[in-house]
Amino acid sequence: MTAAFEVAGRIVADSAWIADWPLCQVRLMDDRRFPWLLLLPRKPGLEEWTELDDADLAVLAVEIKRAGEALGAVATFDKLNVGALGNIVRQMHVHVIGRSVGDAAWPGPVWGQGTRESYADGERGELVLRLQGYLAVSR
């Protein structure tokens, strides 16, 4: 029996589901200080991007680009940051983050900088719908 894909509990607690793409589940990080998406390849037990085969790596690259475009459609920022750290949550995931000069962590990394500011329920829901709407028309 093959193991099922499951999202790590911390990621579930800290983010909201946006969409399932061919390879990745797309989630909005619940920190209103930064436009921030997470991409999680739907492969059970995956911890490192180097565990993906070449075909999946190509899909991941396209999905990272698409996530950046989606963020740019719903938010204004100066620089797009992409990273796959996994030091706290080992499950393979890619951070796609819009950064702006003078933001809460500029110019350093977003991790460990200040206190996360969750979206208000209505604000988060509206942003999820805007992202989903953009993704529906950008296919």
C-alpha cells in the first residue's frame, strides 16, 4: 500500500489552502506582513528537492514561476524571494515570498524576524479568493 500525501501539521496551522496544481499543493502563508505562498510537492515522505526526478523538478520550476506571477497579480512588491529550507518543518516545501524595501524584515530573511501577523478571517478569505480567481484565468 502506498502512503498518502499529508501536509505537516505546522504548515496546516500556519497557512491556508489555495489550490492543487499538477505537482504541488499551493498554500497562502498566514502572515500579512509579506505576500507569501508555499508550494508542497504532493509526494509522500518527500524531504529534499533532490529526491524529485528530473520531470518533477521541471514541473516544480514552472509552478514556482506561476506562484510568483500569482503573487504579483494580487500584491505589490520589489523582489521575489524563493527558498526551500526545511530546517523546522522537514516536509519538502518551497517558499515564494514577495519582498519590499522597508518591509518588516528587509533586507534580511523573513524567518525569525518579528512576530507573525495573521490575516483577519475576512482579509485572508478575500486574498485566497483573489488568488484562486487569478489562477483560474491564468491557466
